[in-house]
Amino acid sequence: MGTWERKLGLIVPSWNTVMEYEVQRMAGTAMSVHSMRIPHTGDTEENLLRLATEAPAAAKLLAHAKVDVIGYGCTAGGFLKGPEGDRKVGAEIAAATGTPVATSAAAVADALRAVGAKRVGVASPYAAWLNERVRAYLEADGFEVVAIQGLGTEAHSTITLERVEALAAEVNRPEAQAIFISCSNFRTLEIIESLERRFGKPVVTSNASSMWKMLRLMGDRRAVPGAGRLFREA
């Protein structure tokens, strides 16, 4: 047996139990997934911003595994930094490792552009204050947020798929060209394609966007079955 085609690296908040699972499912058996965790105990602004300051050091250790690309998996933290600040975080991680980097927030914005969406409905597990920062980031990056709704909980990974589906339906306005479901610790992979069929429009998620961007940074344009129109059309 040969080696894996690709080695994917992830940096995740310590409480995240979803991103590694979903990325490995999308990677299948052709790629391996390796991760570093940064301590995180709650979604305060201070905690989320601290993740970005600690990410380069975590990435240096991750680079010991000679990964081909790194995904920085804190979407909310990226949104807090704003588009320019989030790109700076990605550049700092890349400079520390010499490895291409996809931050979740920037990957989402790139994914929305790739599917041709300017007007977006946003669903998240976040509190209202954090959703307003999501809105501010997306609007600063050229999007119109036509609806945004959160669950106001930090128990992101425990939310059922049925509740996520219902939340997505709440923001599926006729004028929305795509639905974005935020948070790398929010299970969504199993329902992306069923929601796309139901809504008749692309459904973009934090983890699918990160996987898509990591592949594209490696020059890999493979489709990922079950991960939505993003992989087939962009």
C-alpha cells in the first residue's frame, strides 16, 4: 500500500468535536487529517481573539507532520477580526510554517463568491452579539445579509441535525441566493445536499468551505460527494 495522496492539517479550538470528523469524512481514505488544539472554554470576544494569537505557534507544531495545507478552524474568531484581520492571521500562520493556509471565515467568503451568491441567509448557533459581527464581516466583504438567526448557545456540537435544518429554513428568504450555516463545531455535512434540494440554492457551511479551500490551495479540484454544489460547480 502507498502513502496518502494528501495530508491535511487543522487548527481547532479545544472544545471542537465536529470539524475533524467532517473533514475526515470529506477526505475519505485518500487523505489523512492531522490536528492541533488551542485551549478554548467559551465564546467571549477575548477568548475568540486569543485563538488567533496562539494559532501560529500551534501551526509550527502541526508542520512537524509535513502537512500539505492547514485549515484554521475558528469561523467566529475570523469574523471578529474582520476580512483584513482574518487574512492577516492566515498570512501569519503561513509565514510560520511555509504551508498554504485556509482560514474558515475567508474560505466561507470565497465559497459564497464561487457559487455566485451576493445575498445570503445566515444560520448559526451563536448569540446575537456574535451574529452581528458575522454580519459586519460579510457586509465588509461585499455581501448582503438578508436574514440572520442564531440559537444563542455554546453547546454547538450537541445541536441535532433536525434543529439545524429548521434553523436554515428560518433564514431561507426568497431573495437569498445562498444559505450559509456558520461554525466549525456545528454538524451540517449530512444535510447539505438535502437542504440544497429543498431550497433550490447552494448551502455553504464552515467545514465544507474550509475543505473546498484547502483542496483548491493544493491545486486539487476533486468533487466531494455529499458536500454540496460548491464542490461540483466551483
